[in-house]
Amino acid sequence: MSTIQMPTGRPRPQMPRIGNPLRAIAGKAPLVVGAVLLLLLTPSMFVYINPGNVGIVIHKLGGGVDRHPLGQGLHFRNPLTTGIEEYPVFMQTLVLARGNAEGSASNDEINVNSIEGQPVSLDVSLSFELDASKTPRLYTTFRTDIEHIQHGYVKQSIRQALQEVVGSEPIADMLGPKKAEVVARAQNLIATRLAQYGFMVKQFTINEIRAPAEVMQAINTKNVMQQQALTAQNELQKNMYNAQGDSIRASGRAKAILTEAQAQAQANQLLSQSITPTLVQYEMTKKWNGQMPQVTGGATPLLQLSPPGNR
């Protein structure tokens, strides 16, 4: 005989289900990864452009270079899709010289040829600023930082300008009377070629010019000879001036003596013409004191005075 169990009305107790812990972690993984990425990317989501600089915005997803650079200060950007290249727009000076005392560690001197075909090396310096509005074009053209542009295209532009100018002048003129003209012509050429990329040339200087030793010796010898010739010419002119001065003084003395003699002769002539017997007798009479001369004998001397008009 079967036994029938009646429900008592109380539910049967159930054991708790134990879920899969890996499934729980996997469900939260996107949130964790997102949080980690956010923490990692937050610093790079902001870029600070230093004073005196601009930021070139580079679109990594095929957008090229933004036409408007970022000014100084803090800017937001998407680090996954954009890059920033910072360019200085304050005044800079590029020094190209021999050795590593100035400029870079390498030998940056400029080597060209003079009109005589002689090799000439120059140490130069170029001071310039960048036009901020043209920096995107500058980066688009060269795709590198400003230092590589300076020692690449800018240096080549300086060399080309100097070759055109120095190649048309004798070395002696560049070292002497035409140095300022050479500097001015070279600066104009450099400024014209760099202006299209936003370079504003402020000053160009040739600090030193070097030529072969024998050429420099010949120039020095020529300069010494010219100086000696100039000294001799100055001495000759000085002697000529002294001689002319002596001649003028001698002529003056002679004229003075002649004038004095003529005056004396004329005075003597006038004096001789003015002395007459009557004048002599008159002068003697003015000096007579009225006393008769003392003579021996009984005769009385007579003082004979002729009337005026009788000689």
C-alpha cells in the first residue's frame, strides 16, 4: 500500500547557487580598462605651449597639418588623433663657425670660392624670427624640428648667397673696402629666399674671413707697400708745402726789403731836393746867438745874409 505525503505548506529549502567569478570580472573589465586608459591619457590630453613658441597641430588620421598654430598656454587635444610640434617664434641666432667654440660641435664654417678661384672659408651668424602664421607651412615643407631646418636649408641658403656675392669680388676687397657691401648684399639674398617660409632676417654678420696663407701674405705685402707709398706721398706733399711756405716767406722778405729801400731812396731824394742854400742859411741864422766871431785884427767881420730869392 502506497503512502501519500501531503504538502505541509512550507517550501522546501534551496541551496544557494554559486556563480562563475571569472564571468563577474569579465563583465566589469570594460569599465576597468576604460578607467585605466583615462588615467593614462589624461596628462596627454592637455598640451602646454611655452611662451615665445607656437604649437603646430598634426592630424594623424589623414587630416594633414592645421593651418592655425596654437598660441602659448594650455590647450586640450585628442592624443590618439593629433600630435603637436612646437616651434620658437622669438629671435634666434644661428652661428656657423669653424670648430666647436660656437654654434654646433661640428665644423659649420661656410666654404666658397672668390673671383680669383681661391677657396675662402667664413664664420657667419644669422639672427632671425619666425612668422607665427607661416609656421604650419614651414613644418609642412620640411617635416622636422627647427634645429634641423637651421642646419639644413638655412645653412644651404647662406652658402648659396655667399657664393654668389663672394664669387664676384676679389679677396682683398672683401677684407678691406667692400666688406660692408658684401655683408649687405648677402643679407638681402638670404632674407629674400627665407621669407617665403616665414623667416624674418634681422641681422647677418661675417665674423671672420679666411683665405690660403700665400694669398693672405700677398695681400699683406700689398697693403704694406701701399701704406709706404702713401707715407712717401704724404712726406713729399709736406716738403712741397714747406718749400712753398719758405718761398712765400722769402718772397715776402725780399718785397719788404725792396719796399723799404725804395721808400728810403724816395725819402733821400725828397730830402736832397728840399735842401737849398737859403734854407741852410736860414737854419744857421736860427741858431746864431747874436755874438760876433772873435778875430784878431782891427777889421770887423760882417755877417752877410742874402735876401730870400738870391742865391
